[in-house]
Amino acid sequence: MKFSAQEDLKLPQADVFARLSNFDTFERIALKRNVRVSQISQNNPNEDTLGWNCKFKVRGRLRDVEIRLIEFDEPNSLKFHAVNPALHARLEIDVIPLSRVQTRIQVVSVLEPKTLAARLLVQSMKLARSKFNQRFKSRVGKLAEFILQMPAG
């Protein structure tokens, strides 16, 4: 199942990409939301070995997800792959310059179920596709607001 959304920001492309690739900030946010995060690799972000192990509760069960940065194309895109025994997901964030001071972020997420339970979950999401598309667009909008509020650097 595929979700996509885009938002326009009044920031230059390099600033938007720098804020999106500030992984420490996103790790702290996850920790505040009761997600246990441990970094897989401390290497340079340009290497595809950068990743995180995340543990969190959803519907009363502890979930374990490994997230890997699979593409770091500065200042154009970031691509992640999240793996759980039941579900795999790809997340692509494209940073598109519209002018010198305005940038569009385009976010695409693809869910691939690997178990029968995950297939049932994705099938129920397909039945309520408009609700989930609206929710995804709302989350991307909140990400855009957060990027605008982040300090430069």
C-alpha cells in the first residue's frame, strides 16, 4: 500500500535537507514518545550502514523495527527501509527546490505485508484508504511545521 503527500516550505533546499538529516533530533523525539532507540552504526551518514533499532508498544504488544538509511543524496533525497517480521516499509523523502527560498518536500511511504496478519491489516487500511491518506497528509504537514521551527545549523 502506498501513501504520498507533499508540503511547500519557505526555506532554501539546503536548509530543509540539513534539518531533515539531523537524525539526533529525531532520535530525541522518538525517545520522548517512549520509543527505545539504539543506533546500529555510528558511521558517516553517507554510508548505507546507518540505522536504528526501535522498540515501542502498539496495541499492547512490543514491536521491534530496524530502520536503515539506504540512500543519502544530499541535498535531494533521503530513503529509509524499515523491517519488522510482519511488515516491511520504504520511506522516500524528496527535497525539491521551487525557488532559491522555497522548497517542496515530497514524502512517499510503501507498506509491504509479510505475514497473514499484516496482510489483513493492510487490507483493512485499503478499505479505509481516504482516512489513512488524510492522516498521512496531516503527519507530513506536522513534519513541515516542525522543520520550519527547527533551529538552523
